[in-house]
Amino acid sequence: MDPFRGKGGIQMLLTAEQEAQQIVSTARNLRTQRLKQAKDEAERDAALYRSDKENEYQTQISENTGSSGSNVKRLEEETETKIQAIKEKASKVSSEVSDMLLNYITSVKT
């Protein structure tokens, strides 16, 4: 047995072990980076989804509130129009009613 041959084999094993450790270390680092990247992508997707749903919700609220607001506005306009029409009719008829009341009050029937 040659003593240099045994040392060369040990040296080759140590070198192979160091290379294997570097490969494992590199793989761990790559896995860690990929996990961080996946986490960031998931957070970004979740934020985007949350934002879309929030916008959708706000749109629904504004549509529901808006239609209710437009109904109220329409009803107010219709009410104001009807009030004006009644006031006009009352002003036209008020002189006739006054004359009729005066006539009934001042005339005596026997």
C-alpha cells in the first residue's frame, strides 16, 4: 500500500465533500430565494384581489346609494311640481271662493 495513494483518496473525498456542501448550500439559498419570491407574489396577488373586491364593493354601494339618492331627488322634484300646481290653482280660485263666501255671509235668506 502506497501512503500517498491513501492521502490522495482522502483529499479527493474532502474536496468532493466541500463541493457537495457548496451545492447543498447553493440549493438552500435558491430555495430560500424562491420561497421569498413566492411569498411576495402571493402578497401582491392578495393585495390586488383585495383592491379589486374593495373597488367592486364601493361601486355597488355607490350604485345603491346613488339610485336611492336619485329616487329621493326625483320625488322631491315631483312634490315641488305638485305643490306649485296646487298653489296656482288655489290662487286662481281664491278670489272666487272669497266672493262666494261674502255673498253667502251678506245675503240673508228668509
